[in-house]
Amino acid sequence: MIVEFIGPTGAGKTTVARRLVQRGIPARQVRMATDLVTDRLGRRWIEDPHAINLLADISALPSFIRSFDRDRDFVRFAFDRLWHQAPSTFAKVNYLRNVVRKLGMHEMTRKTDPETTFLVDEGTILMAYQLFVYSDAPFTQVDLERFVQLVPLPDLIVHLKTPTDVLLRRAMTRPDRRRELRGSDALEVERLIARAVELFDRLAETEPIQERLLTVELADDSPERLDTAVRDLAGSLGEAEAASPRSSSPPILASDPRVLPGRATLIAFVGSEATGKSTILGEVEGWLGRSHRVRRVHAGKPPSTPITFLPHVLLPALRAVFPEQRTLHVEERYEEGDRAAEKPYPLLFGVRSVMLAYERRALLTRAVRSGKGTVVLSDRYPSEASGAPDGPQLAHLPMPSGRFSVRRSLARMEDRLYRGIPAPDMVFHLSAPLEVTLARNAARNKQEPEDYVRFRHTLSSKLRFEAPVHDIDTDREFELVVREIEEVIGDGRTTTR
């Protein structure tokens, strides 16, 4: 379980966390998340916060790279905000480094012993400090909701609330004063603290954080107040742990004979655009992450491999030169059956389709090898039907006559690659009426073209899988949708629709 402490600078996050480690939580091992970096031979003497951060930069980088597929939308959001709003070039670089470190540390902690409670005083939510506080740019409720929607969340969040005068006194007198506050007078420090207080109060009101929130009031600096707060917090965390689903972990198809020993369990979420896949995946990931190792992948947009990296670099230029060979244009042409669809498919489209098949096989084969006890959640998944979303795209298209054909060879290669992709253990087919998906898409910050949403909605009926498929209507209250999915997973249900 990951417990993150949030609040302005000087709120007492590190102090409370360390006192809680000393006191302990009933029936739980408790550690600081930084122990994953420092509690090793030759490192235990390191106490300087800057040295620990540098060590964490190095240690967390591999974990950041492994989790990039899952976190790419947040990384894009954070990098864009910092690039435009950070106060200086140095701040941009430093804050971007901070994002990489905190995401990597979160992934390291998430992958470690699930029976240990890790306390985090510099976690993923605290990245909001660099994104929204140390800048004169205003932040809106939409910005905060977008942040909360994309950022990887801990299991529990402890919000430390301290009076502004106490925060100001601590900020002005602490020996390790933050770089952004050095050289600032009391009025400027007070302005930044007030901005941080507003930020964390508003974040605490957002629904995903509110569901995981414990609030601790620290009205003064007295040791008695601190002891009382730590004692009460230890009891609250113990109760929260006892009430969590860890003690009755969902079976995740453990009785299904198709789940091979030693391999991860693969659960796919498929459906047309704007049916809620990413949002629902985030909720399910948080729920399962309390009792299982969870890995999240995006099979619809697989990352490049060493073999396909260079072609990916060239693709934008080729698309600009040959716009008629873009994937969506070709798919729509054959689906609508216009006269041009009687001709063999464009070679660039064929090469791109084979590249996608190769990347999807590489991603999902690695994912399923994550090991027994790991649950892999996939956003989209290759369908068995040719022409369906994320499945083979060439086999059903017109081929040139003759014994040898490059296009025919590409189609056979694509088919072999897709047949080498492991079948999912469970599939959730999310659906909503077309008008609902169009409205949701229009409300997004990053919209897809309306024609694309309509086209994908039409194709979603072609999805075919060997695995059990559970149809989920997402045109209803979000809580009901998530509850139904969690009940199906918790039952280990393998019956098909």
C-alpha cells in the first residue's frame, strides 16, 4: 500500500511520515519509500536530501521507462505545462527531472512487496507544486481535474493542514529552504504558500482524491499535538488497511485452466472511442493494485521497438507526401466500398499495418511474461477478425493476381504476427450510444475528428475474441460501471456473453 502525504512546504510531511515509521501501523510493516533507494549496502550513510534525490534520479529511471506506456498522457500534460509556464529554463529542466523521478519512484514502490505500507513525502500528487504553484500562470478547475485524472494515484492520501502563519515561520527559518524561496522576502513567500494552500485544498475536493483522503490538522508546533496526530493517523491507516480488499483478494480467473502457470493474467478493455476505457482502467488499476502487481499497457498505441523506431521517425514525412495512404483514409475507403476500394491496398498502408502487428506482439508478449501474480490491464486489444479495430487489416482486402505479390506477403506476415499474440484471459467490451461518444469526445481537451469517432463506433461491432467477453454499457453512472467490472473480476467469471 502506498500512502502519500500532501500539503504546502512546511506542513510537516516528512516529520509526520518518519514519526509514523517509528510508531508503526497495527499488523503492517511500514517503511519510507526512499528506503528503496537508500537502504542498501554502501548507501545507508546518505542523509542529505539533495544526494538522496540524485540517487533516486538514477534508481528510478528504469522504472519510469517501464511505466511510460501507462503514464505517457500524464507526461505529455506535465511537460506541456512546464514548457509553457515554468519561470526559467533551469526550472523547466529541474521540474521535468522531478516528474521523471517521482513517476519512477511511484512505479518502484508499486512493484515492491504488497504486504508493506510505503510512506511517501515527495510523491506523484506533490508534482502539482511544480506544475501550478511556482508560476504566475493561473490554474483552473479544469487543469486540476485533468491532473487528477492522469496522474498515477497512491492508495491513500494524507492531507496535512497547518495554519498559514505556522507555514510561513517554518518556511523562513528551515535550514533546507527550497530553492524557489531563497532570496524571497516574507511577502513573496507568504504569497506562494497561500497559492499552495489553495491548490491542495482544491485538489482534496476532487472526487478521485476525496475517495482516498485522510485529513490531519496540525494547529501548532507542540510535541503533544504531533504525537496525537501520529497516533490517530496510525489508527486510521490500520482501519483503512483492514477495510481494503487486500484481505479478500479477487481470484482473477485463478480457477480458469486456460491461465498458464507462471504467466500474468491479461484483462483487455475494448470498445469504440470515448466509451471510458482510460478512465475505467485507472479505477480498476487502483483497485487491483492494492492486492496484486498491476501492469498497464496500451495495445492500441504500442511503443516503437528497436526495429521499428527508424520507420516511425520517417512516417510523418511519408504521410505528408502521401496523405491518401494514411491509415484512417484507407480503412474508410474499403469500409465504404467506393470504386477505389477495388484496387489493391497502398504499400505504405501495408508496411504500417505489419509494423503495428509486430509492435503489438512485442508489447503483449513481454506483458504476459511479467510473471505469476501480475495482472496486465490492456487499453484496447487485437481482435481476431480482419478489418476490426486493432486487428489484422490486410487479409480481407483485394490482392493482386499472380503467384508472387509483395502485398500478399505483407498480409501473410501480418497474419502470422497476430496469431503469435497471446489471447487475453478476460475482455470487457465497453459501449455507449453514438451520440454519447460524440458528446464525450467534444468535451475532451484533445479531441479526435468526429468522422474518426463515427467510424470506430461502426467498426466496434466487428470485435471478436476467444476469451470470455463481458459487455459493459458505460452510458450510466460511473460508479455503477466500475462496480460491475470489479464484481466480474472479483468473481473470476469466465462465462461468455
